[in-house]
Amino acid sequence: MPENPAEPTDRSTVRSLKRLWPYLRPVRGRWLSAALVAVVASCLGLVIPFVLKWMVDGPVADRDPGGVWLGALWLLLLGIVEAVLFGLRRWLVARPLAGVEARMRSDLYHRLQRLPMAFHDRWPSGQLLSRGTTDLMLVRMFLAFPLTFLLVNTVTITVGFVILFVQEWTLGLVLLAPAVPLMILSSVFESKYSLAARAAQDQVGDLTTVVEESVLGIRIIKGFGRHRSQARAFRELSHRLRSTELTKARLLAGIWALITGVPELAIGAALVLGTVQVADGDLSAGTLVAFLSTALALRWPVESIGFLLAMSQEAATATDRYFEVMDVAEESGLAPGTGTGAGAAPARDAAPGLVFEGVTFRYPDAAPDSVPVLAGIDLHVRPGETMALVGATGSGKTTLTALVPRLHELTGGRITLDGEDIVSMERSRLRSLVSVAFEEPTLFSATVGENVLMGADGGDDGDLNRALDVAQAHFAHELPEGTATQVGEQGLSLSGGQRQRLALARAVVGRPRFLVLDDPLSALDVHTEARVEAALRQVLEETTAVIVAHRPSTVMLADRVALLSGGRIAAVGTHQELLRTNTEYAWLMSGAERPGITVAEEATTP
């Protein structure tokens, strides 16, 4: 997320809003038609003063009631036509601009799916949610109203002042006098309001994050009695947002008061001067009435400048926030510098199976001179072999497994699958070969069957039932609607062990060639764990697998064990070999205190 997003920048409102053109281009015909209709409707209002001039200098002066009624009829017809045209404008833009919003929201969602894990690790979900909802709503509102009326009001004011100067140029100069100071004030307002608008929209994102976390973590909040502290955090963010919104309101009130007040003074001055000219016989009463009517017809286009500028700033800020996400480089099918994919010949100069060669990794936001999380990992998992990864907390086990499906990109070295470098493979193909199950199982607001079959493109009921058997997830058939039962948000209607078994079923349902499991049995009781292990052994015979393990029972699933210590492979061997030859491994498997190390020392030991 950008640092200090509310600080002044060289952002141009026009340049920001121009980035919406690719989305507006497909509907430009209807939008331009709507703008033309609105211009005609607005300019019809400027015809009314001419009718009034004719009525005052004609029927009224000649005491002709019939002429007055005729003039009133013309005024009524002009009003009806103006109302119909404005209604037509609304109809013309409603559907296409709703489509623009939908396309932008769809593009944002698809981009989020393709952005690297480092991006999602760094950005709060509430900030992303606010960009896909509140910000896009502001953009749609801008395209539907302010953008149109910036054009309409510009044309109306221009035509109106031409009419004023034709009617009486001296009075026109009086009304034109405030233009320069108003433009200066509008420029100052625009720069200040843009900062307040950006701050407010970022604060909405922060507030959304707090609400989302509070809903998802409601069990923790209730369990630890932290509702007051959460309410306090929410209240502080709400007050901060309220303060920013009040700043926006003060700025808007100030510019609106000036834009309304200064032209009113000019109209008052023109009225006095015009009255003197009528009294001297230099100006007809009808002309003065028409002039003042034209000036009053221009009040709304002039007074709306502040409102339109405010909405334009908010839309520009929303556009910037939207493109902050869209501009992030997404995960391409290939890693940088590996060619175009389909035409690139895979390198098959490495051993078959899953091979790590000199693998080094540090997180993208880490300092260049920082100690890497993984340093020079060399490991060969033979075809059909199951390798257990064992190590103390923080040794890099989960990070290493996340590199196989390219959830993170390597900093150095390479990983090959059956001799093919994973960076030369399209991500879609790579992830069809590698299946994963994480320690923290994630389920979606869908049915049990839909959650499991996410792991098999085109899987059927037979695949589903086989996977549930492997994961010993027979409870799924006993749910109210069987495998068609909705599990609810994050699957919280299920126990931790049930969620973990469904995640394991999802990993094995597609019969993957390579399987990566991150401590997949940690939430199971010993009896269920034994049954799952028995069924899982049959699956592991058909695949090449890496399993992060913390318990001897999980390690026993593996043919060999790799000990990861301090970001390096410290030892490789069978479980029994490492128990005999490696003190650290024996200590990890026994659960006892490491000999000769105090509790305080142990806390700082890898």
C-alpha cells in the first residue's frame, strides 16, 4: 500500500480522470448523446428570458391579455420540454455507466486473483474492499452526473454570457468581473479538497478493515472479552473519518458560499445599474428583465462549480486508488526473463522428481542485505517418494513449500519438476501438476462438494467420494444436506479437524503428480489421524510429495526426512537414521528440552 497516501503529490485531476477513457470508450456514443441532450435542455432555459422580454415590451406594455396567455403557454412548453430532455439524459446514461462500473469491478477482481502473494501480504483486505465498492461507486456517480454537467455548464455559461453581452454589454462586464477571483479560489479549493478526499477514502478503507476483522474474529473477541478494545479502535477510526469529512464539509461550504455570494453581489450591482439606465431611457424594461432572467438562469451552472469540483476530486482520488491496484504487476504465466511460454522449450537437464538447487529466498520487502529466509537449499525428492520437512518454528519450512507452486518467486537458485524448471512453466500448468494443503485450512462460502472439487478441474462425484474417503471426511455425508451442505463463511460452522480434512480432500481429489502438504493433520485427534494416515499412504504411493511435519506420526508417512535449520538443509535421511545421528532432530521429535540449553537460551535458538 502506498505510504502516506494523503500527502501532497503532483497528481493532475484531469490526468487521473483521463485513465477512465478506455472504460468509457465503448459507451461514448450514448454518453455524448446524453451530454448533447443535457446541453440542449440547459440552453432551452436561456430562451425563457427572450420570451419574458417579448411579453414585457409587447403584451404587458400594450395591455394585451391574450398575448400574456400566449407567452405563459410558451413558458410552460419550454419547461415541459426541458424536463423531458433531462429525463432522457438520465435514461441514456444509466444502463451503460452501470456497465462501466461492473467492468471495472470485474477487472479489479480478476487482477486481485493474479497479483503475487507479496502484494496480498502487504495490503489490508479492507482497503481492497473499499476500492471495489465505495471508490467505484464514486466513479460511476462522476461519470453519470459531474462529468456531463462540467461540459453542460461550461457550454451554458459561455452561451449565457454571449447573450448577456448582446443584450447589454456594460451590464455583462459587471457580471463578468468576479470570474478571475472565483477561478483563483476554485484552484485553491481544488488542491485542499483533493488531500481531504484522499484521506477520507483511505480512512474508509481502514475502517472497513477493522469491521471485517472484527466479524471474522468474533470468536476471539468474545473469547477474550476484547469487545471494548475493538469498539474503542473502531470509535477512534470513526472519529478520525468524521473529522476528515467535516474538513471536506467546511471546504465545500466555504467555496459554495463564495461562489454563491460573489455572483449575487454582481447581479445586485447590475440590477442597480440597469435600473438607472431604464430610468434614463437608455434601456428598455423588457431588456432589463431579460438580462436579469438570463443572469438568474446562470446561477445554478455557476453555483454548482464547487459541488462539481468536489465530486471531480473525489472521483479522481477514487480513480487513483483503483489504478494503484491495477498498476501492480500481476503474476505472469512465466517468471521474468523466461520467454513467452508456449514457444519456450523446457529445460530437462535436471534429475526427475522434485529438485531444489541452491534455492535462496528473501521476502520482497526485506532489505537487500538482510539474512535470507532460505539460503542455498539443495534437496532432491525422487519420483514417487515422500519427503518430510522437519524443523523448529521459523526455520522456513512453510516458506519452502510455498515456493513450489510459485506463491512466492525465488530470489536465487531453481526448482525443477521432472527436470523442468518451474519458472519456465505457465502458472496454470504448474498448479495443475502441484496440489497444496496448508496448515490453516481455508474454506469458502459454498457447499462441501464445491470446496473439495476446487482441487480438481472437471471432477465428478466419484472423485469427490474418493477424496473424502482418503481424508476420512465421512462426516460430510452426515451433514443436513450431505455434500451439498453450505459450510458458511470460512467454514466456521465446522470444527477445526473437519475443516482440515476437507482441505486435505481438496488437495488429493485431482490425483496430482506432486503434492505439498503443510502439517495437514495437526488438528486431528490420534484415532482420526491414524485412519487418515492409513488412507493417505495409498495416495502418496502414486505421487511425489513433500510434507511439513511436527510430529513423529506424520514423519512416519515419509520415505525420508529433511531437517531444515536456520534456512538451510542440515541433514537428510530416514527417520531412524536421523534419530541416531542428529541431536537437533532427536530433540525436535522427543519434545524434551535440548540438553545443556536453558529455557531462555532455547527461545533464541533456531
